[in-house]
Amino acid sequence: MATASVGFKSREEHRKKQELEEARKAGLAPAEIDEEGKEINPHIPQYMSSAPWYLNAEKPSLKHQRKWKSDPNYTKSWYDRGVRTFKADKYRKGACENCGAMTHITKLCIERPRKIGAKWTNKHISPDEKIESFKLDYDGKRDRWNGYDMNQYARVIERYEARDEARRKFLKEQQLKKLEEKSKKLRVDEDCSDDEEEEEDALKLDEAKVDESKQMDFAKVEKRVRTTGGGSTGTVRNLRIREDTAKYLLNLDVNSAYYDPKTRSMREDPLPNADPNEKFYAGDNQYRMTGQALDFKKLNVHAWESFEKGQAEINMQAAPSQAELLFKNYKAAKEKLKKQMKESILEKYGNAASEEEIPRELLLGQSEREVEYDRCGRIIKGMVLLYGLLIIHSCCSFNLSAYSILLGIIGT
């Protein structure tokens, strides 16, 4: 409550004052009136409503909170630009030696220096400037638009309107020229339908350019796409074509794959029994096991394993570029080590796949016929087949008759 600075109060007076303030706050008592007859808000705190002691306030008031020191001499006016006052006919003593004006000296003259000043020629005496002095307040000194004439901007508008008018006129002339050329071509040749279509498209494009509503539509505001993360720009995650069926409508069964509306994700396949060649969507987990997702997974696994082995400098969250580079170096070293191991094994044991083919006599010499030997190593049974095969393979060319003879011998 705004009160005057008073002296000592008794306990009873202080209690009555508090009761009155509570009644005013509750609306049971009328609000306090200040010097100007205005009501004082009872909810204003005391440190704001109580006036300082040096003001000697006799009545309650909030005048000390307002700008009570107001100087009537402050103004918001500005200098009259380019205004001239008196123009003399001859040079006056104390005037500018260059232009002849009394309002400034020669050193401060802003006119072009004359070859012979007005002091000596007594011709073309410049008129005196209008000297003004203002006492600006705090806001007036810092007002950057003080003295600005809004009518000056009309020149800028006129210049842009003239440019737009010339542009429209030029486009109209170009359109008329193209129409004339089109009519001439139609008279000369009526079979060139392709050319006519191209000309029509060009005319439509020019008409769109000439359209004033499209040229002058500067106030058009296009709303940007909002992302699921809360931003105002960017692309929406899991954006689909409007003609495609939404993923949550592929299978309306309650027990089918779960769809999370907040993240717009469906991890499981909504149609697991459908033909994979006819499905365009098989769940979000499908993307996690294909493409670059697998490489990223391997990179994370390599970082975890390296950290467990004591390489603390590999961290996917703190230094992803460094972790990726170290993973590439690891894969290159691993491939190099595998190659060296393969070369050492081939050098030691040889490569059966890359060597020359086995001779035909060895391939054809294999048989399932049983050959028995005695203790001395002599052949007891199966000698006839062995000698027959040796005879056939000793020939330069395979003889079908010899082979039939051999089969007859074996049969006996």
C-alpha cells in the first residue's frame, strides 16, 4: 500500500493498518486514493509503494515510481535539411571567403573550392544556412530514425514500379512477336505438328511469366516440413509416397507386427507368409540386416572388442572418424595376413588345383578289379587285366577293337 512517510506507530495502530491492508486485498474495503485521485493497487509490495524519506511525501502516492523529473525543453524534432535563409548581394565582413555565407567559416565550407572566392569576386553569394539547436532527451539522442522523412521512400517505390512496368511491356512485345512467327509458320507449313506443340508450350511459359499475380507475389509464405525430432526443416523419417499403403494397414490383425506411432516404426514383418517377391515392405529389421547397416554393425563390434582388449582410444561415440579409419586399417592388415598364410601353405604343400592335369594312363589305370599277390610279390590273380591295360595305353591312339578283345579275354 502506498503510504506517506510517517513517524512511530503503536502496536494497535500497526494492527489496524495490517487489517485494513488485508481487507483492501480481499476487496472488502475500498482501495487507497493517491494525490491525483487514482486508486492504488493494494497488491503492490511495500518496498515499491513506500516513498523515500527525502521526498517528504505527505499523502500516499506512486509518483516516486514514475518519471517525475520531466524537462519540457526536450524535443523530438530534427534539423530542416537544405533550408536556406537570407541571401546577400555582396560579400559581408566575417563571411566565408569561398561561398560568401555568414553561417560558417572558410575551413568548414562544404562547397566546391572556387578558383577565385566570393570575397574577391562579389558574385554568386551563397545563402545562409538555417542554424538550429535542439536539446534532445536520452531517447532522442539514440533514435536512429530521428529526422527520417517517409516521403523519401516514395522515390524507391516509383523506381521499382517503373522497372516492373518496363519488364511487363517487354514480355508483352516478345509474346506478340512469337505469335506472329507462329502464324507465319502455320501459313507456310501445316504439317509440322511437333514444332507447333513446342511453340505452344513456349507461349504458355511466357504467359506464366507475364502473369502479374505470379510476378508480384512477394508475400507468399511456404511452410516448411516439420520433422519427427521436433525441428522445422529437413526430411521426415520413413517418408512414403501418399499412394502407397501405410505399413500399419498391411495387416489388420491385432496379433500381427506391432506399430509404434511415435517413431513410425514396425520392426517385424507384417506379412511373414506372403511371397517375398511381391512384398515391398518386410519390416524395419530388414533394413538393419542389409546395405550399410551391416558395415556399421561390424564397426561397432570392432570398437567394443578393441576396448575390451585394452585399446581405449577406439570409441565410436567420441571419435567415430578415428574408429572407422582404425577399422579399415584392421581389415587391410587382416587380409594381408591371410594372404601371407595362404602363400606359405601353398609354398610348403603345393596347390593341387593349379598344377597340371593327371596323365590319362593314371586316370584310366584305376580299376575296381582285385589283384592278389603271393609272399614274394608275384601276381597270382588279376594279371591278365593289368597286362591288357598296359597294352592299350602303350598305343599312340585308342584302338576300339583291342579294347573289345580285352573285354572278351576278361570275360573268359
